[in-house]
Amino acid sequence: MRILLTLSLVIAVTLLGGCANAPSQSNKLEGGYRLTSLQNNDIPQNIVILIRVGEGTLSGKGPVNQWSAQIQDGQVGGMISTRMAGSPALMQIEAQLFDALIESRIKSNGNERIIFVKKKQTVAEALLIEPSANR
């Protein structure tokens, strides 16, 4: 079942990725990041949430599922994800993550960090851990 869900996610990301418009500063933001803050709360070191910014896409893993969204004009679109179950605490963090990222604007705040802003509030922050060759 997991293989089918993962395969479905990969196919959807591949098909949807070709339809997205990259934000004007996508090359500056592309790379792999680790989420450090969500809704003004630090993410504990034992919970790893990885985010990858690509040309017109945002994807990630954790805390339970793999997920992906389009980025258009710097704004994160709707989210698709696998549907694995996890502990109630991790599922709550993941729900908060999706709520924070969907329809947020992605920006660089310098110092190899990106922030996600919604209604003029920073809702999530991530630290660059893997620079893209395009940066």
C-alpha cells in the first residue's frame, strides 16, 4: 500500500511540476532545508522535517508523510501528500505544518534561511542544509 501511495505522489508531482510557474527569485531559494520553527515554536531536534524548494515546487518529508505543492509567484499552492498514519503528536505537527504552508508566501530572510509568511506573520522558518547548484 505504501508503495502505491508513494508512486501516486511521484506521478502527481511529476505531472503537476510541469504546470507551475517558478517565482522570480526561485534560483535564490532552491535547495534543501530543515524546518526550524513552526507557528513561533522551535521544532525539537528529534523531529526532522525536510523541505526542498525547486523550480516552481515545494516538497518535503516529515514528520510523517511526504508532501508537495506548487509555488506560483512566490506563493505556495495546495498540498498533496501520502496518507500514512503516525502518532497523534506527530500528526498534529503535520496538520499545523500544512496549515501554515498552504497559501503562504515563501521568502529569503538571508543567513541561508527561508521564511513562510501568511497575513504578514512568519508562520514557518527553515535553515538551508543542501544548497542547489542553481543558487
